[in-house]
Amino acid sequence: MGPEPEGIDTATPAVVFKLDPNVLHHGGLGLIRSLGRVGVPVYAVHEDPMAPAAHSRYLRGRWWWRPELADPERINLGLAALAERLGRPAVLFPTDDAAAIHLAEHGAALRHWFRFPDPSPELPREIAGKFTLQDVCRDLGVPTPRAELVRTRAEAAEFAAETGFPLVAKLATPWTSGGRAKVRSTSILRSRAELLEIAEVCESQDAGLLMLQEYVPGGSGNDWFFHAYRGSAGCRPAFTGVKLRSYPAHAGLTTLGRCASNTVLRAQASELLRRLDFRGIADLDFRFDSRDGTYRLLDFNPRLGAQFRLFRDSAGMDVALAAYLDLTGQPVPEGIPPVGRRFLVENYDPIGALGYWRRGDLGLLGWARSLWGVDEMAWFARDDLAPFALMCGWMGRRALTRRLAPRPSVQVVEPPRFRARAERDARTGNRQRRRSPYAVKEGH
């Protein structure tokens, strides 16, 4: 890990902006620490007074706020009120897809108070959507697994018959759930029974929710991610890493990752950002397909990746600090990627490891050995202990709540314009209705 960079003008504050009500979002905490340690005054919005990140010693100020995603004007009013309290322009960092999409589509009115990248307004929503990303990749010739939206068990069974098991199931637009949906955003389905069980939720509510995706055979060393900041100087810095474990197992957020050099993937991903004219911080997931030697794009997150602190080069740069420097008109120094550096998410890795053990992919001794020499953890830091203690409390509370509370049903709500299109397609037999995005909320 490189030293803390010196000579940075830290007069401009930074604001951590999130809309997903997830108190255990470690990416926001990493951002607070990354900027706070070099002296940047960092402020953040939180959904709960006991959110672990809200108690970091590197946070100058905090606001409690749970806005509705369907009310962008109210979100802007809240951010404007925050800016007025700061009394000076600030750099605004979205840390979830919903926040990144909001700034792209509704952020023009905020530029008087905040500095943030300006990708084309429609781009973040297109690339963050699990199914709309397929269209983007198809237009650009980027390899990606075959995917389809399904509305009924019959359609799900038809897709499975064509592709075989296992299959990957994803929420088409996970940011619309607001953290309330009880369906995982990504799951691996290994049998017809599992497929029909999750597809029944969609059919019973008569709306499209589920995206089924071809499963690309993986294995050790085949899951890669790419983190970069693309600003005034192009794609710099840009890092590649290997996902060693995830939660859920083989499909989900990185719980143990390692920085690894991959010049081919770095060049391909950087070129993709250039062709899209994407601006800002990006987090992309790939899987190497040994069947044809390609890297298939699985996910494109148009914002800070939760494990971005894995990548901190010899100049002390990570993508968050690089964005801060660029957006405040300062040069971004170049450094050497920290090859071999490892990052652990200590609250989710034991749960994810259990999934690997159940499939025979990991033993207790192998898991213990993999933890030796971890360079940085998502929550524990010797100079900032309060977030780790609070995280442990939240994990204990979640475990107790899930044990005692009944699981609620999932209600799927389709926006009116797409519902009308679906009814028209049903009359004409047009199966293109699967391309519609959907909103999700929890029912009782």
C-alpha cells in the first residue's frame, strides 16, 4: 500500500450520497476513510442514526435522511438544503446505482452547489439495468451471457430448456426495490424446482420481474472486476482484480478479492468506457469464458464499487481520491497498481464461505489460510474502530430478526406505460415485452 499522498488542496468538502437504505454499505465507509485520512472534510447522508459509517472518526457531519426514489424533486430539495448548510461547493459522490442514476437524470439543478461527473443523462440507467445492459453490449459487440426477461413459469422453463442448468436469476432493476424486496438481486438456480419456485412469484403477480441469464462456467481465477475513474485525463487510474469469494457463493458481492494484473482486460474495459463516453467512477464485473477465451461482462455499476479500497497504488491513489482531485482541478498522480493486495469483507465472507463449503469448493483449513495476510478489511481499522463495533451489532440484530420474523411476500408493480405495452403485446403475441424494466416493492 502506498503512502498517504501529500500536497493536496483539501479545502473543498465531499458529500457521500446514497439512496439505498442499506446500513451495512461498506463502500460508503471506505470513501469516508479514503478522503478523510488525507484531510478532506467529509459529510454524509444516512438512513439511521446508528448506521456504522455515520460514526467514523473521519466524518465531519451527518444527516439522517430516507427519501423516496419516486420523488426526484424532493431529493434535490434535500441536497440543496444540505449544500446551503455547508455554505460552499462540495464534491458529490454517489455510492449506489439509484444515486448515480438520479444525478445523471436530475442533477443539472444541483450543479450550482455540487461538483460531480456528467455522463449522458440516459447512460447510467441503461448500463446499471441488468437487462438493458444486454442491449448496450449487443450494440457495441461486447461479449455478455445470453439473457431474457420471463413473466411466467412456462417462459422460464422454455429458457431453461434452451440453455440448461445452472442458470443465473437477477432482478432486472434492483435499485427500484429500495432495499425492501426479499428476493436476492442475483441467485444461481441449479434445478427446475428452484427455477419454478422463483418464477412463480412473477406469474402469480402477473408482471415481469425476473431476468434469466446463461451461466458461464467459472472456477478459480475466472471472476474478474475492473475499477476505474474516467475524467479529464482519460481512464486513470484503472485497476483489475480477481474475485476469490463472494456472497452468495459464485454470484454476488465480493467478500475476498485480490489485485491482479490483467493488461488485456484493462485495455478492453478502458476502451468500453471510452466508446460509451462514460465519465466518473465505474465498477465492472467480468467472467472469463474458457469456451471461447473471452471476458464476458456481467455487471456495470456506474458508481463507486464497494471493494474499491482494494486498489490503492504506489502514489496513494484510489478511484475516489482520483475523482476528488480531478473534480477540484488538481492533477492525478500516476502510480503502480498494488498487485497481490487483498481485501476482505469480514461480515459477509464467513456466510459466503459456508456456501462454498456446502458445494465442496472450500474446507475449513483452506478458508482459514485464505484470511492470512489480508491487507485491508471493509469494516475493521485500527484508527477507526466504532464502525466495526456497530457493524457487529447490526449483523447480530439481522440474524435474530430473520430467525423470528415471517418472510413477507413480494409484490411486483409494473409502471403503467409498460403495463399497457404488455397488454398490447399479449393481444398481438409479441414476446418483446420482456425488454420492459420493472419496479419492485414489498407486500404484506
